[in-house]
Amino acid sequence: MSDLQTRFDDLRARIAAAALGQATTPVRLLAVSKAQPVAAIAALADLGQRAFGENYVQEALAKIAALAGRDLEWHCIGHLQSNKARDAANAFAWVQSVDRERLISALHTHRDPALPPLNVLIQVNIDAEAGKGGCTPAQVDTLATAIAQAPRLRLRGLMAIPKPHPDPAQRIASFARMAALYQHLRERFPEVDTLSMGMSDDFELAIAQQANLVRVGTALFGARHKHLP
Ligand SMILES: *Cc1c(COP(=O)(O)O)cnc(C)c1O
């Protein structure tokens, strides 16, 4: 068995174990493939993984083109500049990093009406970190309303990257605040079904706080490559 297969199997077993007894099952895995070569993505796709996350639009476009025809589901998880919205709106099936009204209107304007609506998550800067993407918790309602009024977009839920506190209790507290925001959003928008949080170091803690989409890179692929082939 390859190392990749071993890591993939171990990861899925850990996700399933963490999801046991949670109301939010099933928990989906997003394979974060930034800085990983096309060959590694293809190898994981051969093992059955469909959803991949990328942070940079140019890097993603090249990989999406190279792997076209494999029926993969691409998620944009990086900060998205409005001038990249045209490319992002049609290359991805999901954009998880929506955090301002201008980006919502740009994605809506550029999404090809012949494609299904673009799935979007509102990114929340849950620990109010300076210089980090994401809206404030207080802005979620306004952004959700704007997305719900854009027919080429489909509001699916929330995403967060909590501050990497060394103290797990602090991270759990951030995840729990996201879970409360998520429940509140679901009361207003019953179609909302996705809470994206948890990475290699903390996805089990996130699942315990209702995450149902975890974004895992290094625990799956190993260390990121500095130079892409
Ligand atoms: C890189 C990245 C991940 C994956 O991080 P790992 O620690 O490698 O699992 C998840 N989410 C976002 C937004 C990222 O940028």
C-alpha cells in the first residue's frame, strides 16, 4: 500500500471515529491540495477522493485544466481578490472565502448562468485577528441575505480558520462560537447545511463542535512542496 493510501485510510478512519455520535454526520473531507503537484492530486483522486481545495486562483486554474474530465469538485479556500472573481466564479464549484458584499456581487455577475449556482460559504474571522480574511460575526446576517438574493449563488453555510492557539480549550471555544453562529444561520436559511472548520491539527476538535466539512492538507499529502513541477 502506498503512503498516500495509508494516510488517506487513517484520516478517514479518524474522521469517522470523531463523527460517531455527532448529529452532523456525515462529515465530508476536503483534500487541501495547495502546493501539491498534479500527480499527487491525481493519485488521491484514483483512491476515490473527489473534493479538493486550493488557495490561489492561478495555481488552481492550471490544476483544474490538467485534471479536467475527472469529475472533481474544486473549492476555493483562499482569500479572493475581487479582480480574480471572474476566473474563480466559473472554475470552482464552491467558494468558501466569501467575506464582503463586493465579492458577492462580483461572483454573481461572473458566474455563467449555464452552470449550476456557485456554492458559497461565508468566512468568519472568528478570533478577530488583524490582517486575516473573514467577516465579523455581526456581518454574517447581511452577507447571507445578499447571497440568498443572488440566483447564481447558493448559500451553503460558514467557514472559519480559528487562531492556532496552542491551548486546545481556546480553539474549542472558537469552534463552539462558530457552531452557535451556524445554528442561528440555519434558523433563518434552512437550506444551509455546511460548517467548514478543522484542519490537520484540530479536525477532531472541530467535528466535536458540529463541523461537517473538514479541510485537511498536510495530514493527507505530507509536507507541502515549495516548487511545483
Ligand atoms: C492550508 C489550509 C488548510 C489545510 O491546512 P493543513 O494544516 O495542511 O491541514 C485548510 N484550510 C485553509 C483555509 C488552508 O489555507
